[in-house]
Amino acid sequence: MPASRNKYRGDWLLHFLEIPVRAAPNHRILPLFLAALTVALTATAQEPQDEPIVSDSISFELYNPPSTLAVPSTEVRRARYPFVDVHNHQWQMPTDDLSETVAEMDALNMAVMVNLSGRLQDDGAHLRACIENARQNAPGRFLIFTNLSYEDIDEPGWGEAMAQRVADDVAAGATGLKIYKSLGLSVVDSAGARIAVDNPRLDPIWAKCGELDVPVLIHSGDPSPFWEPWDNQNERWLELKQKPRRRRDADSPPSFEQVMGEQLHVFKKHPHTTFISAHLAWRGHDLSTLGKMLDDHPNMYTEIGAVIAELGRQPRFARQWFIDHQDRVLFGKDVWTPEEYWCYFRVLETADEYFDYYRRRHAFWKMYGLDLPDEVLRKLYYGNALNIFPQLDRSLFPDK
Ligand SMILES: [Zn+2]
């Protein structure tokens, strides 16, 4: 395994461990990183083997035969149009050689990457260093979001102070606010009570983002099967086996409906703020409901990060859904592993049938291409992002 693969794998794990919430000294990251890497390598060892197994009982995990189907197949290593990835994380951006990242972006036809984790471990200097590195070494190619700290949430005036901090970060060059899923799931006040996504203490922050005209990209909750019993009826059985900490207790609050409902309540309460609900609001499996949410909340956008496998299993319905909601969906990916983008391009752009997704714990099913109309594809790749981010250099995009 080449070194760069290890780097991406580790980044991904850090992201899903959701550690960039509280301040922590940097020397505590390395042991955590190494532990995460060990878990990752163990998980890899559990993937289906290439060696044939002869048995009258083969487990679900091992039964993954190569397809015999012969149908036209298209390899798409480069998006048809330049695109903006609104959901990405770069963890060492202040010191990264951005020319390397830009070369990888160019190969994919990624015009602009949004780094959502600007403050990392709640570090304002880190944010400013990200902005500075991008300005100096890759002007126009990165947008950087700021983040919140909930440490002092019980202090009077916390919301106003945090809103001012967001405003200061925006003045320094940040172009949006990213909310991690910790809000609504794990953030608590000093008495140990859960802070709901729509807790009024955050209202000044949402209002300030509207006033500044910067979007809030908000990830709330988890895929709904995480709340379901871990049994053979659960579509995420394999993920919950490999990542047991992701299992949630259906009986202990908040429920999936509760936490996602709180997110919508924020959108309703702050109609002048633009919100991007991450991961298709975890409704990629139920696009009718998601479409209704978009219809009911004109200030809501969504993005497709980490949920392309939901779209790839319903190519006809999803294609029509994209046509119906073409002004409201953005391209996102989440994990920066360049070759995984090829599957996104193939699902969105081609009419290929029955091809593989790259992570079986997300999808044990095959993908089908949506063959999106050109006009819809352009909006998804860059048109809608241009409406949200006035900072984007329009010369990077065709006909703009
Ligand atoms: Zn993310």
C-alpha cells in the first residue's frame, strides 16, 4: 500500500471519529491517529478475499463474486465539467504543499475545493494559516470554512460572542460555517444536558451567517439504520459490525426523526440564512421526503457527500429527482481519496449498469448510472455553487 493511501485512510478516520470539536493539544493526536490506523488496517483484513472458498455455507461478507455481466462500461476519471466540491476536509492545510493537492484536483477537473475544517482543534491560528497558504500558493482554488466551539456554551452571551467570532473569521477570509454532527448528538452543557440542533443559544450565530451572506453547511444525525436493531434486517449490518460505536440505541434520545427535525426547525426559523444540509440530509434512500423538505424550506440546499451509493441504486427515480430539484443540490464527496471520485462521475454522468461502489459497508448493492441531463449536471457541478459563493472565480467555469 503506497504511503499516500495510508495518509488518506487516516484522514478519513480522524474525520469520522469527530474529534475536531473540543480543544486538544496536538501531541494527543498522534496516538489517536495510530490507533485509528490500526483499526483501519484490521477492517481491511476483513474485506472479501481473492482466494476461492469452497463451502456449503458462505458468509455474507465473503460472498462477493465477480460479475459475469457483459455490458458497456465507461471509465470516467475526470468530470465532464469543472466542479466545486463543497464537502471536503484537509487536516494539515497550513503546512501542506498545495501544489500536490491542486495537481490531484486538476486530474479530476475539480476547480475548487471547500475545506470545511478550517479551525481543526478549535484553533483560530490554524484557520488563518489555511487561508494564507491557499492565498499564497493556490489562489482561487480553495474556500475555507470556520467552525464553532461549545466549550463556554453556558456562559451568558455565548451565542453573540460566537457569532462575532464567526464574523471575525469571515473578515479574515473564511467563506462559511461548518457544523459537525456533534451538535445534537454529543454536545452537552455543563449539567450534562444534550444541546439540541435548534437550541436557541445558537440563534445569534445562524442570524449572523445570514447577515454576512455566508452559508452554513450542517451535518446532523447519522444514517437512520444506525438507530435500528443490529440484525439481518439492517441494511448497514456490515458497517455496524465493523464500526460498533456507530450503533445507536433506538430507545435513548434523540431519535433519528428528532435530530433531523431539529435541523429543519433551524432552517425554518432563519429563512434569511442559507443552509446546506450535508449527506442529502440522510434521506438519500427517501428522495420524495427530501424533495418535500427542499420545497418547504427555500433557504435549504443539500449535497451528495458519502451518499452516492444511495443514488446509484435508484437511477430512474434519482434522475427525475435531480431534474425536479436541479437548483438545490451541490456536489460534495467528504473523504479526500481522489480515485473514489471516479465512481461519483460514473454514477452521475453515464448510463452504465451494475457496477461496483468502493466501500461495501455503505452498499452491498451495485451502481447504475443516472445519465443526468447536461444542464442538470452543470448546476450540480458548479452552477449552484456559484449562486452561493460570490468569491468563486467565474473564469474557472464554462459560460460564466
Ligand atoms: Zn465531512
